[in-house]
Amino acid sequence: MSGAAWDAIFFLAVYTRLKPVNQWSLRGAYVSATLATLFWLAAGPAYAHLEIRPGLVEQGAISEVRIELPQLRPGSQPTRLEVEGAGIEILSTRPQGTVGVGSETAWSVRLRANAAPAVVPLVLRAVYADGRSVEVDERLTVVPAQAGPGFPWPGIVVGVGLALAFAGVSLYLARRKA
């Protein structure tokens, strides 16, 4: 027999046998995964969070902000939302409905930020039908107003239009000569 045949026989004899497996290490992994799953299931539902979008408003500009309130107390949803903040002028608040399963409420708030550029603390007061209210503290970031005029779109559009017209006329004249 050749050397390659002996190598194949040796490989089959040595490397294809069942080898002992340390089952204790696998049992530890299974126990850890099972306990982690049980703790995750026993933790209960995750509590909802308060969200303000967008979190940045421009100084002096009228902005539309969406506020999502979690269920702040058992029972009915709030009937009114009051927003207070230093240098923040509230123009209107109106309910937008429920979010998700129905425990969170969404509100649309029109405001004007007259405060200096900074992070401004807000007080959100959810008022319920029985007259009671729940207050929540949140923050809103006021950014400086745009210093100069915006991007010169009209000038760019006119310039591109003139360039295309010039190119079209040049192409027409070049074809007439040819």
C-alpha cells in the first residue's frame, strides 16, 4: 500500500471515532438561558415613555411638536394637555388620538420658542375629566434662528435654465452649419 492509503486509514481510524463530550458545560449554558428567559418573562410589561418630536425648535419660529404621553394614571385618558416653559409661547394643543395598544395618547402642540438658545425645561400637565392632573417634566432644545437668507434656489433655477437654453441654441446653430 502507498503512503496515501495508510494516511487515509489512519485518518478514518483516529478522527472518525466518537469522542467524549463534556456535558456539564452544555448544561450550564442551558440553565443560564432558561433562567434568563424566565426572568425576562417575569419582569412584566415595559413601561411606556414620554416622547417629544422634534426635540429641536428654532428660536422665534412657529413649530408643530408631537407629544406622546404614556398612561400616567389608571382609567380614562386625559382630556387636555397644558404645556409650560420659560420663553415658550403655546399657541394651541389638540389631541391626535392613541398610540399603539391604546394606553398612550398623542398630542399636537403649536408653539413659538422665544427663549434664548438652550435646553428649556417644560412642564407637561395632563388634565383629566374629573379635574385632577398629572405633571411630567421634560426638556426642549431651542436652537438659534437662521442668520442669513436661506439657500438661493430661485437664482440656481434661473441659472440652470439659462445654461440649458444657451446649450440648446449652440447645438442648433452647430447642426445648421454642418
